[in-house]
Amino acid sequence: MIDTLVKLRDYVPVFQTILWIFLVVVLLLIYRVRIGAFFELVVKRVKGGSGFKAGPLEIGPELRSLEYAERTAEIQEVGTGHQDREDVRTDIYKRNKGLFLTHIISPSEDPNQKYDIFIYLIRHKSENFADIDRAEFFFGHMWGNRVFSEKEKNGIIGVATSAYAPFLCTCTVVFEDETIVELHRYIDFEAEAYLRVQARNP
């Protein structure tokens, strides 16, 4: 009897893990209607400066220490530099003609790459690209220093690619009147933790 108990002792962690999994499943079944409230609580904790960890997804002390930028309709008077900063923002909108680059990543279907990437133009408060002739995307030597010239297709101007590491994308937007806007965006993989969680919990 004692020998049997000694042997079973090695399996105690396994039994504990199974018990925890069973308990979590039961709780999810009972309180599934409250899951939304749980996620709201997580958001409040993050905004309040608390940490959060669930499996591989973690908002650690680095992000937790960031100051929260509260939205307000009240204009703050912060000295002579305040209007200068607003003028800079306004000038960027005008200089870019409201255009910016954005990107989306998803796990790659190519086993030699990490993510499939979709890079495209967006326009501030508009979806009209009628004044644009083409956009020339450039990713560097890993793409043979080629320029990918794209016109509007199905309401979007962009290009799809795949990569195993982040990189810098530059884009020359050529307008119908032959004026040019230069844009750039660092194609990061910062959404990787979220994608890993989604892959494990489809």
C-alpha cells in the first residue's frame, strides 16, 4: 500500500492539472454569459495601470507603466509650443494629402515565412483615391530592390507579401497631376502575441 502511494506521488502534479482544467471548463460553462464582463474588467485593469497575463499574452511592466492619454474636449493651454504642435499635425495631413500607410499581418501559409502581410493606403476621413495614379512600394534588398507599382483595385491600393522578420516599407504615391507624396511605415510584428492566443483559442 505504501509503495503504491509513493508511486502515485509522482502523478500528483498531473492530477492537479487535470482538476484545474476541469474546474475552468465547468466555470466557463456556468458563467459564459459573464465572459464579456471579464474582458471589460481586463481593459479597465490595463487602463488603470495593472498588469494582465493569460497564457502567452501578457501586458507586462513595460506597457503597464505607460501613461494613459485621456481624451477630452477641453483645450489645454500648455504654452507657446501648443499651437506649434497642432500646426505640425495639420501640416502632415496637408503634405500627405490625408494619405497614410497601414498594414495587417496573419500567420503565413508559406512554411519559409512567418507572416503574410497586407500593406495598403488609407485616407483620413475619406475612401476616395480617384486623384491617385499609382503607389510604388519598396521593401529593400530582400525583395531584390524591386519597386511594386500598384493602382487601385476593388477600392484599395496596396500590395501583399510575406516575411519572417519586420522591415521598413517606403511608398511613393504618384497623383494624376504628377505631384508626389512620400510615405513610410515600419512593418512590425507587435500583434504576434494576440495572434498566438487566437491560434490557440479559435
